[in-house]
Amino acid sequence: MALKATVYKASINVADMSRNVYLDHGVTLAQHPSETIKRLMLRLLAWTLYADERLQFTKGLCDDTQPDLWIKNYSDEIELWIELGLPDEKRIKKACSLSKEVVLMVYGDNASAVWKSQMLNKLQLFKNLTVIHILDKTLEEAALNLNRTMDIQATIEDEQLWFSIGETVLSIQPDIWKNASAAK
């Protein structure tokens, strides 16, 4: 018998002063049986950092032709491609050629340090790519309050995220390894 996905629903209130985005939005996340809680929390943080009414979770783990999150315009062009994990250069090149903007959110402290030493110089070629590292400790702390139904408050200002889930308020400083806007 195949395992089924676990469904989580979150009501997210985002105040992003850096982008002038103020949004109350409900999201539904389906956790694939092979997906870890840390990865699920990273998807939720990614949605929060790039909050937009059009930002959607995709089939991600189940379909390697899609990112984990994306924004598509009315012409079905990909405006924003958000990838999680430690992809190879071929996957990143594909994403950068298919989308106007690509965000790669990496995690897994030890593995990401090795990946960074091997990949970061190669990634300088991709001008529309931003690479952000989130510490495992941050994802673990956020996951402590993971419930099937959640209310989340998020405030973003000057690359700082205050993320409130349940009784926990986290101050998150994403570590930006490569910034697409700096390359322009």
C-alpha cells in the first residue's frame, strides 16, 4: 500500500517592507512521504520570502520538470522559479534559461558547505540566479510548531525575516551566497 501525502494548511500574513508587499493568504502544502520536515519548512519559508498571490507550490518532488514553487504569467511564461536543495549545474542552467528570475534555497549545513565550494564559482555565469542558504537550526526551530493547520505572521525588512508560527517567533537572517540583483 502506497503512503499518502500529509496535507498542511497555513494562513499567512506577510508584511514585506522591502518589496512593499502586504498580503493575507491561505496556502496548502502536501508533504510527500519522502519529504523531510526541514524541507517542508523550507518550502514554507520560501513562499513567505517571495510572497505573491500568484506564487504556487508545484509537483516539485514528483515532477523533475518543475521547480518547488513558481510564478507564471498569463502567457504561461515562468517569471520566478524557486528551487530547493542542492541541484547540479545542468538543472540550474535549465531553470535560468526557462525563467526570468531563479532563486535557489539551499539547506543541509554540511552538504551545502561542500556544494558551495564546488558550485559557487560556476554559478556566477547565471545573472538571473540568487542563492540563499538557510541554516538547519532555523528550519528545525520552525518545525517544532508545525501543525496541520497554522497561523503564520511574517515581517520582512532589510533582508531580515521575523517568522511567527505558533508560540515561536524566529528572527531569520538568510545567508545570501549569490545575489542576482547585484549582478545587474
